[in-house]
Amino acid sequence: MQWQKLLSRSRLFGTLNIEDPGRTAFEKDFDKIIFSSYFRRLKDKTQVFSLVDNDYIRSRLSHSLEASCVGRTLGTLVGQEIVKRHAKDLYDYTARDFGDIVAAACLSHDIGNPPFGHAGEDAIQEWFKSPDAAAVLSLLTPRQQADFKYFEGNAQGFRILTKLDKPQHRQGLQFTCATLATFTKYPREAGINSNSFNKYNSDFNNKSTKKHGFFQEEKELFAQIAQEVGLLRRKDNIAWWCRHPLVFLVEAADDICYHIVDLEDGFSMGYIDYAEAKMWLSDILVGEKLENLDDKKEHIKYLRAKAIHKLITEVKQVFLDYEEQIISGRFDRPLTSQIESGFKLKEIIELTRKNVYEACEVVEVKVAGYQVIGGLLEEFVSAVTNSNLSKSYLTKKLLPNFNDADEELYTKVLKVTDYISGMTDSYAVSLFKKIKGISLPRGGR
């Protein structure tokens, strides 16, 4: 792959880049997300804790903002060296261009997540694998079925960015191809047999193939992006490419934030005690001069900030060390697994998983999320696939942008997952209660 192509400022659908002395093309990508209604809804979407009253705890919105800050720093630091190494080809680019691309991709990386976080993704997948969905799915192609059985928030996010979010009646947000490719952590379609990955290369780590990054509906759009930025195709007969190099920085920014920040949130909620949180964060900072603060919360915040800075420095160096392998598509591992503090991060996430993710309060909300999302899918999928009058009320009054015209079944079901995955936690619960008759709209004038 070539950096000059990888940093393409071109946009989909032949949209021209209008010169703007105040902003670069990549800064515009960042700004578009900030003003997106899909992005604003992340304020009421689960990061770890759902529907909490504690305003200190992160939501998907605050997590995305924090990840974008880390991503901008990472991208800019890496960009400084890449521009030097490839000065002849990158004379028209700056280190900040790298930072802006990574920041925009980080800012939007969770935009397709359904209510209740990863539990929401699991709930959608499980419902489409259940007997309730069998009759509908039997009418779809195997690859279309895979889109739903393995529903993925990353693929939904790509759909939002390229198609659903329509300012000024255009298709999608019209990101640059560089940012769209950097957003796509898993550049392959669903439904690929795992043997395909193993046959490709026995040493292939498969990090970029753990999930899929686009639905069948958007497969050709991603193919256009991949061609524009020069991604290497893994297989000719399936939609599967290697990652854009800057994806590794997006992934690292996300990993750094949720590893360290979830530990801090766990401490704030009382699931991890002060001594333990202090020990794990200090362990990353061995050899560094640290201040001692009397206030325990302030001390953990201080250690969190220092740890993030240390991890950014380590990740930057690993990326630069592996640049040749990354560019050639031979590197496919998380950068955080290769850094000096990688083992310590792994221990932190194990602690957090045990003490926080499996906490009773968190698990109870996840179970409730399964009931809510499963119930909504049952109602709406039934509504869009039947002419029953009682069901059609749901499509006409509640499901926006649903057209009774002769659309393909696959498109109808996609509109259901568009609608449900776009809900906030609170709205999903409220609508579920209304449909099930658990709560009624208020009367009066």
C-alpha cells in the first residue's frame, strides 16, 4: 500500500471537495460527526454502566470523545515521522492530517452501536438465531442471513456514515475515503467460513477478521473505498481486504481508553478499591516520577492521565517499528499487545472483567436489555413482514421511513435493525413498555 493513496481526500459519489481556508478535508470529517444526531444519541447509550444517575460515569458519547483525543495525539505523533520518512510522496500532507483522520474515525467508531452496548449486539444476534426469526431468514440469501445472525455495530456504523445520515438530502455524511477506510476496523463481509482465513496464511493472527465491517447492502460501497485508497484484497472471490494502516491507531486509542478508563469507572462505582486501582495504574508507570495526592479520587484521575500518556508513547513507537509490515498487510495484531505495557493492560482488563463487567448491577441491566431488544425485534420484524392490520400500525406510526412499497425483504429487515440500533437505552425501554402495554401514553389536553 502507498501512503499517498491511503490518505485520499476523495469522497464517495463524486462529491467535490470545496476549498475552505478554515478547515482541511479531514477536519470537516470530524466536524460532521460532532453535528450528527446519531452521534448525539451516544450520550444515552451504555459504555459499561447503563441508565445510571452518576454523571461522572462514561457513556458511549464521553468514551468516543476521549478516544478521539487519544487518537488525534497518536495520529499526529505517528504522522510526524511518516511524513519525514516519505517526504517525497507526502509533500502535500502534514502530521496533523494523520491526527485528524484518526480523530474523526475514533469519534465515530461507536456510532452504530445499539442500545445496551455489546449486550445489545448480542441480543440482536441471538434473536435472529432463534426459531422466531427462522421463517423470515429462510427467505434471504446465506450472506444476507449472516448480516443479521452476526449483527455488528461496526457494520451498522459504516451504514450510517455512508447512507443513513443524510444532511441536505445527500447520501451519507460524505466522509473522505481515507477516513471511511480508517473507520472500518474489520474490512470484510459477514458469513465467511473461518477456514478461509486459515487457508490464507497459517500465521495470520485474524484480528481484523474477528467481526465484519459492512453489510451486503454496503459491500460495493466499501469496494469503491478500498480501490480508491489502495487497500490490499485478501481474496478475489470474497469481500475481504487488509486493514488501512491507521485503523491500528484507532483500535489502540479505543483499547487504551476502555482499559484504563473502565478501571477508573469501576473504582468510582465502588467495584474496585482504591489500593487495587492505584497499584495497577502505578504498575504501568514504573520508573516514572509520580506525585502523591491526598484525595483518593483525584489521585486515581492523576494516575489515569499519566498512564494514558505512557501508553500513547509506547503505541506510537510500535507502529513506527512495524510500519513496513503494516503497509504490506503482514501485520494483523493489536498494537497494545506488542507494547512494553501490554501484559499489564491484559491483567487490568481481567481485573475489570471480573469486578466490573460481571457485577450484579451490570449483568441485571444486560439481561433486561436482552428482553427489551428481543421484544422490539419480534414486534417490528413481524410488522414489516405481515399485512396484519394490528401490526401495520407499528410500521406506520412508530417505524420511521418505512415504505409499504414492494421492497425486498432484506431491505425491510435492515430498516428494523436501523431503527432499533439507533435507539438510546432510555427510548428503547420506553418504547418496549408502550408496545407491551406496560405503560400507557398520558391522556388529557
